[in-house]
Amino acid sequence: MTMKHLWVSAVFLFVLCPLSAVAFDHHHGLWDIVLKKHVVMRDNGTWSQVDYRGITNDKALMGTYLNQLSSVRLNEYDSWSRDKKLAFLINAYNAFTIDLVVRNYKVKSIRDIGSMFKSVWSIRYIPILGRKRSLDEIEHELIRQKGVFDEPRIHVALVCASIGCPPLKNEAYTYENLNDQLEKALILFLSDKTRNRYDAAKKTYRVSPIFKWYEGDFKDKYGTLEKMFIGYARFLSRDPKEIPQMMKGGAAIEFGDYNWNLNDR
């Protein structure tokens, strides 16, 4: 079946059947179609560009998927497995972020959508799990709440529609593949030498400020940032000969700048 036929079949199904009567699609098929159609991976997947203008032409498909997310009731969500919940929240966060940019296209930065008094991440515009929530609430109250998921790799999966953030993937996160997808996302982000690398001459890691902002989350899983970087040494190094030096420890960590410009295609 071609992508066009799949798109038509999906929309036809949701037009005919009330959302409440349709079992939630844990493969996030509609979102996957949007991503495959409008996200282009660059440099072996280390960064991506999003065709926001193109997504404006698929408003019906996007709208159907967002309605599908919003139709999930809290008691239904509570009955799901851990990975089904986390995949749902990651996809929801990313989809509503992209939709917000599309509705305000052509902004130069997602931060332009906010105001002096309220950041874009504080706007309660997302009808999900029984009430309207902000992006901050989804991230910090639902995903990062201690003892719920305790998964620092979400910081390379949640996107902010900016060049500096980890790339939006051209596939939906699914519960069956979630661990592999998160691990791959972390590896690809660490492999981007424009944002994360080891400087052997200065014995210093130069990394994205994401690792500064959420250092506590990474420490909870890996012990320290350096221990984490040592574990992924072959992706951060520019030359395999640097790895023995990295393994000795004691390197400094410096955090780079963050590019908030839109990751437009």
C-alpha cells in the first residue's frame, strides 16, 4: 500500500468512526505519515529539517492525529504500560509543538510565539488527558515527575522546533521500539560534532547546554556527566586514538551556545 493510500484509509476511518469508538493507535500511524513526508534527516541523522510550509497543506491529517491524542481519557491512559505512556507523551509533545509552529508560520523562532509575560512553553493550549496543558506541564509534570519514568534520554527525543535542539526524527516513537529509539536518538545527538565532541588537546568535552539544563536527570542514571560521556566515548571522539585518554577521566566539561532559530527546511 502506498503512502497516499494509507493516508486516505486513515482519514476515511476516522471520519466514519467517532474517536471515542476507535481504539487508540499505539503505532501513531498518522503522525508517522506526517513525519516521513515532511521531515528530512541530514548528515546520517544527526540533525533534521522540517517542512513547516508543507505541513500546512496536511492540516486535515495533523488535525485528525491531534484529535486522536486529545480523545484519550485519563483512566484509559492509566491502564497502559509504561512504554505506551511514554511513547504517547513524547509524540504528543512533539506533535503539538510542530502544530503550534505551523499555526504561527512563518516565525523565525518558536520563542517568538510567547510574550514578555508568558513563554511559549507556559501557554495552556494542549487538550490532553482531560484538561488543557502547556508544553512545560507535559514535560515536567507528566514525563519528568520523579519515580514515574526516570528516563533522561527523553531530552534528546522532545523537540523545540529549533536548530539547537535534538533533531525531530522522521518516524513516530512506538512502545515496541521505544528503548532502541531513545538510545539511537542519544547516540545520533552525541555524534553531532557541531554540538557534542571531545577536545583531546584541551582534555575537554564541549557539549550542548541541554546537558547543563538537565544535568540532574542524567546524573540520576549515569552517575556523572563525565561517566555518561565515557560510556559513549566512541561517538564523542573525533579519532579512536582519543578514547584511551577519555577513559582515564578528569576531563573538563564546557557547554556551547544554543541556536533558537527555526529548523525550517
